[in-house]
Amino acid sequence: MAETGGLPAHLCKADAYRLYGRSDVDRWIEEKLIIPAIINGKVSTKFFDRIQLERIARSSNRLTYLPVADR
């Protein structure tokens, strides 16, 4: 739907936190799995590409994730 204009192409950081969880989004940023969106030729630290977020959320990206007992 994002490609057809039904959804915005970018999500703000607050919406990403709400949809995917703050700890996951912060870990993805720290591990450089997601990068800030480029809007009008400038890198935005507050927006992320929606499709990129969805791909990361669906993929197995738990390489550095620790179980609760090990934290």
C-alpha cells in the first residue's frame, strides 16, 4: 500500500516505537540495520523508511538479542 500512496512512505520515530517497540527500534538503529530516511535530499534523524522497517521487523534480526535470563 505504501507504494501505491495508501500509506506514507516514511514513519516518524515515535510511530516506529509504537508499532515495533522502543527496544527493538533502538537496537536496530544501534546495529545500523535501519538508517534514517532521506527527505528532500537531507538525512532526517526523526523519520525512517516504512518498507525498510517492515522488512527488518519480519526478518530474523536477533543475532545480538539476549534472552531475559542473560540480560
